[in-house]
Amino acid sequence: MELSGLGRRLYEEIQPPWAQITAAVEAAVAAGRGGTGTLRVAFVGAAGGQLLLSAAEVLRHQLPDCTVQVREAQIADVLPWLRDRTVDVAFASLPVFDKDLTTGPVLLEEARILAVPAQHPFARRASVSIEDLGDTTVLRFADVPDAYSDERSPGRTPMGRPVARGASARTLNELLAMVGAGLGVFPVGEQAQRYYTRPDVAYVPIHDAPLLRWALIWPAHCADSSCRRSRRAPCLVPAISGRRRTWSPPGHRLVRSTLRGPA
């Protein structure tokens, strides 16, 4: 039987990432054979928790002797927990600026939206731009590297105007409470409008912002037993890839063609 033109294009699109996923699983299983013990995984945010718990169930069937222990982390916890081996791997948003950590393949990309007070003038607009941040106060995550904070809450607009920096908080719920109280605005991923609905907060698309990317992160170098556990992290790649629809609201972009083997 010969493939139609549409079928051939679909095959050509799916085949490379599928081959890379298969190779990642085979390499991880070979490195971890046997795959026994506990893999300690942290997630950030409600959507990350739903996705990771679903993926852990898939992995449990693939490696029945390997227990996946899942716990929630705040974004400020991710790097310290990985460095001190509190967890073996984390599922979090990028970027990560740390040479001692390995970032796996990008598993999800989502549009960025702006959380604003429900009565804010921006709430009545169809979308805003990054340049519009120069007309308001932008809140920040606390206790994260400056480079990460600047990427999430830029200090200047594309035209060079300064952006007023507001208060900071360690958790997204705290930041959204501050937004609802009228203390500022905060850029978030598109999934927030599904998992963090509030009557005092409106979400507005940022039409020119880069996509927010999510990936697995684990220690690059270690010499103890946690290193062997961390090497099982690639096993989660296909498990998460297979469960991404649980995350996705309408219009959410799921990465497929950019999927590649672990770094």
C-alpha cells in the first residue's frame, strides 16, 4: 500500500522525533538497568503536577521496579533542590543558566499572557505588547537568579523604556494575589488561565512575547547514588510527551517537531 501525499508528510513529520524518543528510552533503560529504586521528581505549578503525575504512571508500567516520587517545588526551589540532591530531576520552565545542570529536550511551549487586575485598562484589550509593560508596574519572582527574573519580568521595553519594578514574591499564587490587589501585573504562561482562575485577575495575550518553554532539568555531574537516579530522567521524556494533552487548553502549542534526545 502506498502512502498518500498527506500521509507521507505526516510520516516525515512524526518519524524523526519518534525515533529520537525511542532512542532516549533505550539509552535510559540501558544506563539504568535495572531500573530500580526511587526517582525523585519535582514539578512547578498545577499544570506541571498534573502532567508529571500522569507521566509517572506511564513510567511505572515501563519500569515497574522504579518508583517515581513526585513533589511540588516553587520556581525558587528548583536550582537549590537539584544542587543539594533533594530531588533527582525537575520539570520546570526555562531558561536555566547553570553549567552544573543538564536541560533535556523542550517538551512544551506555550504563549505568554499578562495577568492584570480585573479593573485594569489592559483587561479591556484584545492583547498587549512587551512595549506596553513600560506603562505599568511589573511584579517579580523572588529568590531566583537575576537572569531568570529579567527573562520573565523584563527591566526595559524593546524601545529601551524602563519598566517599573514592583514587589516580588516566591510563589505564583502570592504574585496573583498581589495582581488582584492592584499592586502590578505579571507575565505568565498561557496555562495559568486554565489552572489559576481568579475573579480579581484578568489574563491578556502578549502578542509579541517569545514562547515560554518547559523541559526536564537534572544534575550534569555527580558521584553518588543520586547520579544513577538522575540518569533515569530521560525515561520521563516519552512519558511526558505522551501525556501532554492533559495540559493543553485550546490554542496551546505542543512541541513535536523540535523534540530531540537528551543533552
